[in-house]
Amino acid sequence: MMSTDGSETVSFGSSISTAELPESNITDVTEPPAKLIKSKHEHCSQTDSSHTHSAGCSHTTSIAAQTEDIPSDALPRRAILTKEDLERFQTSPACQDFINFLTDLNQSVRNITLSTAVAESPNITKLLSVLETLDGWTVDLPPDEEGKSRFGNPAFQRWYDRLDSQAQTLLAPILSDHSSAIPELAVYLLHSFGNRKRIDYGTGHEAHFIAFLLCLEKLGIVQKEDYPALVLRVFWKYIKVMRTLQFNYWLEPAGSHGVWGLDDYHFLPFLFGSSQLADHKYFRPKSIHDPDIIAEFSKDYIYFACIQFINSASCQI
């Protein structure tokens, strides 16, 4: 990641290691899944810390109820509860799969802009359609005027409940050849959009979305050639949906990164954005302080788009 002190002349970085992932508060942050699919024909099993406390799996139960032949213990559930659990996960094949997937996604967009034409397979189109549907629900479910507060509009809970009830239906066209995996992946999708009880969102939920995409990759729904589109189309659309939810329903940040993070809600856009800029001839870390550069290039570069969003959001608070 880049320095922002304005004195750097080095280029943007674009690699990832476990040290660069968001630091975890074991009791309050969603860690990546503790167990993921073992092959392209086995769907996900026992997994992660859902980004919740005791309420973390309440909606897992709701989703499970939609498929009576799927035992509840076969669905993703909170499994990282202690420091020892986290340490075991960090040395597990699942953790390495997660890091490798992130690294591959990151490398796939090196020096590629948002406006660059990338191959979009039918399944990429289906994923975008799901996200477009979720985005549209914010129009149907406007914020409660009576519930207006600095953070946490109750209308988000209705949006979340709609996703809880329709997640499996939304995923059916994508997983038509893997219908038995739908209940499991629906849990990952649901927890990618925040915590219903606390009406908050953070990097743990963002990690859920990557876990969801990794499950699709393990099932063969998406291939390596889809990676650029997964980042520049699907993940970026997901970020846009989250921005809408954050503004419409005033989702509270699920923990703050203080001086170590530019955005309390997101981490990965800065990683993928740095890859886009890794070998650029002219941009340097201090470029983020130039409003003209931000205005002109935010349509092409995720990093600049995030800086633009932060600047505009700060002006509205």
C-alpha cells in the first residue's frame, strides 16, 4: 500500500501477504472462512466467524429453513472463537486458498483500468444481475424518516430480511448445476452485506464476499480468465451497492482502522486499486492529494475513486 505523505516517489505496490490483511479483533471481526471447498465438485462446509456476536448465525438458521434436507451443521457457521482458533486457521489450507485467491485477483488487474474492455462470461453477467437487483431494493425500501439517526436506520433490517428470504432464489440461475451448494453460498452472500442486528458493516463482511467468490471459483462457476471481470465489474459493483447501503441506511462502521486505514468500511479496493497503478509512469503516492488528478482519473482507477468518495463523504458529514 502507498504512503500519503506527499514525499514519496516510489510507485504503487500491488502484492499481498497475511501481514497486509486487516487486523482482527477476534471477538468482533469476521475472519476468512475456516474451511472452504476442497475441490471444484465439493461445496463449502464448516466455516467462518460471521461478523456478529451471539446474533451471528440467526439468519443462517433462516436460510437453512428454506432447505429442509440440508442439516444446519452443514451450513457455514462461526468457527473462529478464540486466539487458538485464529492461529489454526492462519496455518490452514483454507487460509492459504483465501490468500492465493486474493493474490491472483490482485495480479489479474495489474495496470488494467476500469474502462478497459474485459471478457465477461455468462456467469459474470448473472452475478452483476444479482447485484443490480440488490441495489434496486434500496429504492423499494427507503430509509425510515422516524428512525433517522447518526448511524443505523431500521429500514436496513427490512432490506436485509428481503435478501435473507430471496438469497437462494437469486443464486439459483448461477448455481443451476450445483443446487446442493445454494444454501451454503447463500449464507456467504447474506453476510457480505453487514450485520442486521447492529446495522453495521466492515472489512469482515467484505471478506465474506471474497469467500463467496472463492466458493464459486472452487465450484468451477468462474474461471481464471474471469478474474479481471470479477474485480473490475463484480467486486466494483458490490462496492457501489455497499456505498448505497452505507449512505441510505447510515450503516455504522464495524470498527475503525484509525490512522492505518483511509476507509473504515473497506480495505480491498485499495489493494486492487494499487495493482491497477503498480507500474504507472506518472502517478505517485502524493497524487491522491491532487484534486484535479482525482477528478480526472477516478473513473478509471479504483484507488482514486475511493479517495474521491472519502473526500465527498467527509464534506457531507
